[in-house]
Amino acid sequence: MNINNENLVSAKITQGYIKSENYKTFYEVHTPNYFNSESTPIILLAGGPGLSFKTLTPLLNLAETRPIIAYDQIGSGKSTRSEQLTSLNIEDFMEQFNNVVSELGATKFHILGHSWGTILGVNIALEYPGNIQSLILQSGIADWKKCLEARRKFELEYYPEDLKKTIKKLNEGIKVSPDEVEDATNKFNNQFYCRAKYPKYLCDALNDKDLGTNQLIWNPEKNKEMANYKICNRLDEIKCPTFIISGKYDGISVGQGELFSSGIKNSTHVEFKNSSHYAHIEEEIAYLEQVKNFLEVNSN
């Protein structure tokens, strides 16, 4: 169930750009309108990469009780786009994060990362152990190769037969009609990507997705670092309270919630039973309640 996000909580919104040598970063800071609120901000890290932070629009409602910092990562939204980039690595996004927190004076923070944003979130927790107050990892990636292996098992268990047949044809090089491809894509997206009706902000963000940025990270021919990405052997270094969120029908981040929860000792793992990759949209009210409770417990 989702709520109408055209009417977000009342908050003061500050927008701007942070310029560095190679790119510019668009950001928004949402600040509660009353004084008796938490002072430590939560920083939102969207997925993709190549997707604007607008994909996380329901999370902006957290500005009812605490400041929120949201920014478009390199190669997304209103920040510098892929046509001005020749390569991208985790270090580039970490440098951008450092620029954002330095410019905005955020010396303490909570982190919420979705999908690709969990990779940044984990690396931030490892790089800034004295600054991070808590960590939320939703539909993330801990080991890319294990994720790809788990996806194949997931397909066998959950994919409808007609979707399996189309994929089998494609894998065997058998010609498939455009209509068949479109039907298969819609079936996957509606069952294993986002099981709720897509809100306008998600449609807009997906239509604006920078595919070039996405390829600079996930195309194994362009980025060998990410083709072999795994962080499981360092998860035990994360000491801050961590909330791990997954969706039962997530066809993207398959099996990763268990990897995170087994590696991060001070963690809680919740699986949303009616969600796939976008639990904050698919079960929005329950999702926000769980996140608010976690932040309340782990705030000063």
C-alpha cells in the first residue's frame, strides 16, 4: 500500500549545487519546521547508478522529525551526466559524498542506501566509522557474483512459465518478437521490480535514468572492479546499528539480505512479504513505520 506523496510533510527545503573540479552535484536539504527535532541528518543514497534521488521520494517524509540530505549522484538527475564522464568507480562516488558532507557540515549522520546505494552505504560505514550513527541497507548488493547465481535459482522458483520460455529463447539465440520481449519485460517489472502501481515520481526518474552512467558501473567490459564486487569479508568491521531491508519477490538483489545480516553483527533483517525491489513504494506505510522506529531507537 502506498500513500499520496504529492503532499509530503511540511519542511523547509534548501536546494543548491556543489561544484568540484570534474562535476557538479545537485542537493536538497529538508529541515523540520519545528525546533524539537533530531539534529543528526539522514542521508539518502539512490540506486542505479543513474537514477535521481526522487526514486526515494517517500523517505522525504522523514523530515517530519529530522533533517534529510538528498543528492543526485554523479551521472544522475540534475548532477553532471554521463556524456561528460569517461569512467566511474566507487572511489568517485565516495569523493562526491565527502564533498557533500563537507560542504553541508554534516559531521554526524544516518545513512539509507537503496540498491546500488547500499554499496556506497557500506563503504561509507567503513570509511567514516566515527561519523555514522546508523545504517539502513535496502535491496542491496554484498557479492555481485553470488547475486547473479542466486538470480538463476530465483527464476526457477518464481518466474511464470511464459517468462521462462521467453528467457530460454533469448539465451539460445532464438528470434523473439518485440511484442514478446515487451510482454516479458512488463511481467518481470510488475512482479519482481515494483509490484505496486508506479507513482509519477518513479516513472519520471526511470524515464530520466542515465543509461550511460549505469553502463560505466555495471558493464563488465567497462568496469572489472564492479564485475568482481564483494564486500562480505569486511562486513564484520561495521559496528553501527544496521537495519537490513529486503523484499520477498525482489528479482534484482537476490539472496543479499542474508549475506548482510550474517556479516554485520549489530544488525536486524526484515523481509517485506509483499514487496520486490521497491518496498518503500510497495508497502510504504509499513516501511516508513519500521524505518522511523529504527531511527528513533538509534538517535541521540
